[in-house]
Amino acid sequence: MPRLRQVPRDSADDYARKLYTALFGDRDPVAQPGTATGADAAALATAQGAWGAADDAGATIFRFGADGRFLMAEAKPYLEATQEQSGGELGWFDLDTRTGRLSTLLELDTNLTSGTSHPGEGDPALSIGDTAIGSAGFSLPRLRDDRTSDPTSLVGLWALNSPTDLSVAHLAFFANGRAMFLTQEADADCLGRSAPGECPPGVEYASYTWDAATGTVVFNLLDGESTLSGGQRLLHYDTNGCGGLFETCATAVANGQEDRSTTIVLTLAADGRSATTTRGNGTIFTLYRVPTRGLGAVAVLEDTYVRAEFPNMVSGNDAMVVLYRDDNEEIIPLYRFPVQQVTESFTRAYLNLALLGCPAGRGETTQAEVYRVTGDWNESTVSWTSRPGIDFSENWGVTRFVASPIGSPSAGFVKIDITSLVRAWQEGRFPNHGLALDRRLSSGPDCNFHSAESSAQRPFVSLE
Ligand SMILES: [Ca+2]
Ligand SMILES: [Ca+2]
Ligand SMILES: [Ca+2]
């Protein structure tokens, strides 16, 4: 994966400088991020997290990530006169805090004129506050209070298979017994035999019950439909057809397989920050609770591993990263996380690595230690021969974990407290060239972790 460096105005070429002036005025966007409206970066930092509200007939959620990345989704009856329907938007958000005017750049828009896509001249000014975003027309609170909310409650926003990617499917549970499921990708063949276009991106709105003792969640789709002028049926509360939790597309109806009720078993992690559910074919899905406030997680920028036995091998594009050490062989993982972008306060920072498994693992306990990388590197070129310096005189975190065999269902996340290293980088005590894993204080089998190139469960740093 190529990495783009931010170029300050002083180092930019003439063309880039002209662009900077057109977009940002006199300001250097590297030193002072945000667009021409200046104060917006602070508003967008405040916005980070999850917002939402629901009533019996509808719901709205917003999620803001870093630098104005956002999604919104809403459930509502179809309004033919104004062309609004249940659906979502995904893209980039900016707010001129002087005028309260918002502007968005959308890569996905499934709610027609609803949402942020059709701002009007007379729209009331929008403001982003610490406890609500809103205008004269509406006010949307933060979805829940993570500090006081019960970790065993489902209420909140959850993202499927990635804590940091806003483009994945999302599931919101509300305190009033309603739930909203958002899909943001068309599924070409979601039913196995559906016609093209029967599983578009869209939103579902349902009632739910949750049995905390067994983990059983029962979803029931809300009723409501219209017949469009072309004769097609439009379900108000399922706009992704046979995608999502409910199969309501024409093929399913024709085959007598329409499905308006779904039951899943959701196993909540002890800290309430993630949950897993297993599909019939054995696939495990992980849901990550989106922090109500702040980013909550920083995705890996690049990762690789370097191997003494194959000193010129470059592994930056592998879907996994390998850790190993004995008398004859050493394999060192390297990771880089852009933790400088974190502006909110945090108490602890944890490195989270999903264990793929340990090929020769027999369930013994092993460990990984974190060391500081002292020189620059690039995953697309670095090998054992060209590896950066690593300071092995001090480890910044150690964790013990079970060396589960490959494919073992018990292989989970290996979580290492790296708070002091993240603080050292943020305070400028060391340049952030990333971190290395090693196992110098113990022995154990070689263990494989999902990498940034893995289809799911990529490495991330979580903030608590
Ligand atoms: Ca829209
Ligand atoms: Ca559906
Ligand atoms: Ca990589």
C-alpha cells in the first residue's frame, strides 16, 4: 500500500502551492488542518463519535471519524412528494462554523433527497456542540454515555468487522427497542439466486428483543409499504431488498421465502466493546462498538515482517504478519500507527492484533514484547537486510497469550498496553517510526497475525 506524506506549504511545489491557496487561503493545511472556513477542524474533532435518536416510526444516526469522514443513516416512511426514503450517506463532511452551513462530498447516497445531499437556501444553521448536533429544526444527542452506560447493554452503534472503517455495515440499537441496520455495499448475489440489483445498499428498521443470558437477539421488521408508479412495491423499512437482516426482494417473495424476522446469537466481550456472532456456515462476524465520543481507535498505517533466514524478502503485501524467534531464526513484525492524529484525551492505549493462529501451537502460553523502531522504513521495500534500527534495551509492553493452532475458534485478539510509548510519541520524545514485536524474553511457536491487507480484523490501536 503506498503511503502519502503530508507536504507542508514550505516544501510544496508551485502547483501544489497554488492549490493550497485556492483551497486554504494563506494557511498551511499541514500545520493547521481543516478547509478554508478555519475553525471547522475543532468542530469536526468534537463531532467524532456516534450520534442518534429513535422513535417508533423512525431513527437517525451520524458517525464522524477523523478529518470529517462521516456516515449517516435514517429510517423513515417513504415520502413520495419530497422523494425521501430510508437509507444512508457516506462521505466527507465540512461545516462553516461562522455561518452554520454544511457541505458534504458523498460517495454513497441511498436516502434520495433526505440527509445532507440536498441543502437548501433557507436551511437553518447547523451547530456541533459537545452534547448535541442540531439546528432550529432538530437536535441529535450522542448515542449513549460510554462512561456511565452498562457495558452489557446493546444500546449504541456497532460496526461490522472493523472498528475504524466507516464504509462497512453498521447496526444501531436504541433504548426504545428499535434497531437499524445499514448496508453500504451492493451484494451481487446475496440470496444465491436473486436477480441483479435485488440487494442494493440500504437501511432496515426493526423492533428487537435481547436476552442477555443467552445472547439471543430477535429482530422483527416494521410494516409499511407503498406502490410506486411503475407498480413496484417499496418497503418503507427495508431498502436493501434481500441484503441485510431481512430478505424482502421480489425473488424471495416469488419463491415464498420472504423473511421479515431474524434471530442471531450475539456474544458480548466482557468489556462491552465488541461482540461476535456466528453464521450457519461457521463464519464468525465481529461487531465493534463505535465509541460515542472521539475516535476510539487508530487504524494501522502499514505493517510487515522481516525474516533473517530470507534477508531480502519483502512481505509488506502479505495478508498476515509473522512473529518468531529461536537460536537459528528470527522473524520480526513491524507496525506503524498514525497516533499523532489523536487529539482527545485517553487513559490507556492498546495495540490490538488479531491472532490467525500459531502453526505448531499446542495451546501453550507464549508472549510478545513491544520495542521501539528508531529509523524510517516502508512496507513496500523493507527486508531483513534493510530493516530499520530497533531499540531492544527497553520494552514498552508485554503480553502473554495462548498459542492457539491455526483455525482454532479460541484465537482472538492479542491486546498489549502501549500507553507509555504512545505518550512518548505524542510528547515528541521520539519520532514515531512505529513499533516492532519480538520475543526475546521467552520462547514459543511461530504465530501469525492478520495484517493491514487482511480482509477483516486488521491491526488497530484502541484508546480508552
Ligand atoms: Ca441523500
Ligand atoms: Ca433486507
Ligand atoms: Ca502490510
